[in-house]
Amino acid sequence: MLARLRAPIKEADPEVTEEWKWRIPVWSHHGLICTGETYKKVVKTTFAKGASLADPSGLFNSSLEGKVRRAIDFREGDTLDEEALKALIRAAVTLNKASARG
């Protein structure tokens, strides 16, 4: 699943940087966008500023109580809504760029 997430993230933002920090992949552009954490039953994609992002497709299904972060738990066999994920990535980059100006 983690490998399947890479392509839409890079398609959404060709300038995204992927690094390994804290033993997990971290995607950044003008600041942290999201991380990819692997667990036994899920791959969790945590958006650093997810609580500030509109999620019209309802992808966020984890860490919903947080005031800053939001996450998407992907389980094996889940369908990946690439267009909705790309929209979240683009929104996160836009938010990072706006924050960097301030």
C-alpha cells in the first residue's frame, strides 16, 4: 500500500521531496506534507496540518480528534481514491506555501 501511495503523491506535486526520517517516509514541500507509517494492519498517512484542510471526499478516517493532524488509515485491499488523495496533497502544499509567506 505504501508503494501505491507514492505515485499519486508525486503526481499531485512533482516538486515534492521524499526523505526517510524517524524510520518512515516523509513527504515535504515548503514544510511537512505527510508521513507514511506502516503497521501490522494499516498504512497510516498522517497529514501534518490535516485539521486545517478541507476533506470533501472524507478520506480522513483516523486521528480525527486532533487539533492539528489528521490521518488516513489504509487497509490491505482498500481502494485508493487517487484523485481525492491528490487534492489533499495539493491543499497541503498550498497551506504550506501560505504559511511560509507569513
